[in-house]
Amino acid sequence: MRIKVRPEAREELLQFLRQADCEAEAEGDSTVVVTVPAALGEEQARMEVDLYLKAWQASHPDEEVDIEAHLLDLPRSRVADEDSTTD
């Protein structure tokens, strides 16, 4: 997934994510591309990156980040399908 950050903060964010066992690379001046190799899927990876970013922002309150990646469409659960047919 891609994370937008101010160019001045990019290196610090890269270092932080790498210390959290993420694979993080710079892309351009203000983008970080990050993957979570230990995640069991895209949803888990997104949740972990969200938590890492919240922790990073706690120590960098003036910095804003924007995650550009979107989760893949996940199949609806069977329970949700069954509940919708009982109307």
C-alpha cells in the first residue's frame, strides 16, 4: 500500500516502519510503499499499518499521512446474506 507523507518526514517514517518489520521503500518525494510480510492477508496488513501509523503520529503530532491503497472487495459473509433474505 502507498502512504503519502511530507517529504521532510518520509525518511523517519520509512525507518519507523522498517523497525516494525514492514518492508518500506521510498517512491518519489512524498510516497512510502509498505508491505507487511507477516500479515495473513490485505485486511490484516491494512489494520497493522493503520496501528503503526497511529503510533508514529503520536510522536509526530504535526505530521499527516494518507493511505492511498484500498482493500480488495471482500466476500460478504453467509450470515449477512441469510439475514437479508429473512425480511
